[in-house]
Amino acid sequence: MANIQKLLKILPDKLKAFNSVLLDPNSQVMKDFLAVVAKYGTPQEINKKHRAARKMDNLFKLVEAKNPDYIKDLNWLIEQRNKSAFISVADYRKKVLGDAARKMKFKDKYAVTLEVSALQYFPWVRVMAEQAIANQTLMPGRYIAVRRMKESEADGDLPAIVAALDIIGASFVETLDTKGTDGSNPHLGGPATITGYFGGIGQPNEHALQWLDEFLYYYTNYGVQHVLNFNAGTILLGFLLHRLGVDIQFKISVFFGADNPYNALWIMTMAKLLSRDDGTSPLIGFNWSNSVNNQTMELTAEFRKSLGFEKIVRFEHHITEPQKSIVIQPYNRRAELVELADHVANIAAKHEGGDPEVDVTRAHQSDILDYFREKKEVIESGDWDNLQQNYLDKVAACNHSAWDLTKAGLSFIAARNLHK
């Protein structure tokens, strides 16, 4: 079989053909791609705009213009951070293990990033922080938002959340409005046309370039650097944009349906092919399908390392999910996480639902469809407090995972500026 395997070698002439497409000045798809980029300037100009937009002073100005009431909460968060109001990692470990924590050697090399989804509204940040201080629990180190971007921009939540997560030292991923629920496929409706969504919801026709345009808008105006990506075309556009020199990053969404090692090999091979000369890639997160098992992640970790991506591409794995509209419940992968986290590096434990036994007791159980509701409708329906409780349950589930990891002698990454 070794001789047969040699037949898979890709010869230089194949790469030459690929380059001929990328560099063809008459290629319409490449001209259309570059035209969108040109709207925002050269790669250097685009990055300069991004860095200026991401400065705390600029974010505060945007918040002041959109929703000045949020300024006091941001200042409160800075004050709590500066006076070390949050539990340290050492004290948290002692809380879990007692005096034994001092003698235990934790596997920091395999530290698991604590992740929660979805942080839809800025007011939840302070409530979450107040609970963390009062209960001496952890603020996650990574957050996902799936709210309507234009709505979040209009009410000031977008710049306030970007500022807040920079303050606490956490990474943040946004979901652009060009995500398939924007009427991109005019032939699809609700459940009556559900089979039409299988592989076809994303960015058909001109929508891939609209996604690129939207990404560059928020990158240059609000400092949004990380977004979800769940379409093969927009994944390629992300690779190409980064290759040009624009410092964007993205993660593969669970909605992409990556559920086996060969799926991952295909994406990571293209990531390597279009990586920069320093080895970097915009692909920093790979969110697996809910159906994936530990063996798939172990196998993928082997070639992830061979491709030089172990420290660059994080495996993002759903530990909990909303009670409604996405998976069969009860769904809880925490025990599998603990088994995996002592030998597979760079994993994020994503909590998209509360622990199932808690979630089922709520008056309003968590529902993935809540992500697509208008804020006005949420308030008018009386669900504002219910959705906040659902979110806090996710944060509690995230803390439950941190507790179990710690009991097993494993490490976690919480908000870096809060939990020293």
C-alpha cells in the first residue's frame, strides 16, 4: 500500500494551474473579489482602519453616540478588573481541590478554552460579571454572538460588547447578517421547504461577495476581527483576503457540518495552501458538528499538527446545546471532553445551552430559534428576562466544565485579564 499511497502526491504543475486562476487578470471571479476589497482600500489601509476602530477610545466614542448609558457599565467593569475583584486561577483550583491543588501539576499545555454562546445583548455582561464576583466563579475566555448585526450596531451593543471583551481579555466571534436567513435563497421558506436547506442555505450567487463586503465593513468600522464562516465559498474568500494581507480571522461554524476527519483535512489543506509565508492562517477555530466523537478529533489532531496548525486552529466542540430546535436532548458531552483534554491541545469547550437537567426546569427553555428574534419582539413578548436566564445557565454550565476539568488535573482558559 505504501507504493499506492505515493500516487497521491501533488505535482508542481497542479499548483501552477491553481496559480493561473488566482493570478489571471481576466478572471471575473477574481476581479469581483478584488473589487470588493478595493472599496475599503489596500490591505495596509484596511488594517490601519481596523486598528483605529478597535482602540478603546474609539469604541467608547461609538458607545457614547449610540447608547451613553452603557459607559458606566464599561467603567464599572474596568474598575472591577483593576482591583482584582475576580477569583484567581490558583484560588479557583483551591476552591475545587482544597490544599491538594498546591501539589497538583496541571496540564497547562492542553488548557481548554471556556466558551459560551450566544452573548446577544450587552446588559448581560454586567449581570454575568456580578455573579462571577459574588459567587467566585469564572468568566469564560471566548464568546460567540448570533444577533442581527444591524440591530446590534444601531443600539450600541456591538461596540460595547467589543470593548467589554477587550477589557476582560476574552476573544469574541460575530455572526454576520449574510448567513442564509436573509432571504438569500428566494425559493425557501419554513419547515415546508426544509429539505431545500440541506447544503444550500448559505451564500448563493452574489451573497458570498456580500458576506465579504459586510465583513470588511465591520472590520474597518467596529474592529470586528473574528466572524463565523459556514459556506465553502466564503471560507475560500476568507483565505484569499488574509493571503492579500488583511488580518481577518474566522472560525468554521457548527452549521457547516464538519463531522469527519476528511472534511477537516480538506479545509485545513486549503488553509495551508493559502497560508501566509509565516505559516499563519485566518482559520483560527474549527467548530465540529454535534455528531463528532473523540476519535475524529484525535485523528484530526494528528494532521493538524503536521500542517503546523496545532497552535493556530482551535477545535471548538459543543458540550451543551439549547434544549429546543437543534438536537435530541439530553445532550451533554462534558465527560468526553475530560477524556479528550489530557492529550489533544487547543480545544474550546462551547456551551450553547445550560446543563440539561437545569434547562428543563426553566419557564422558557433555551431555544436556538431565539437567536433570530428581533430585540423589540423579545421585549414585547415578556421573554427578555427569560433569555437572560438561559444565557446565565450557559455560563453556569461552562463553570461546571471548568470544575470537572480542574478535578481531573486539567487546565482551562477563562477571561485572561480577570482570572490571573
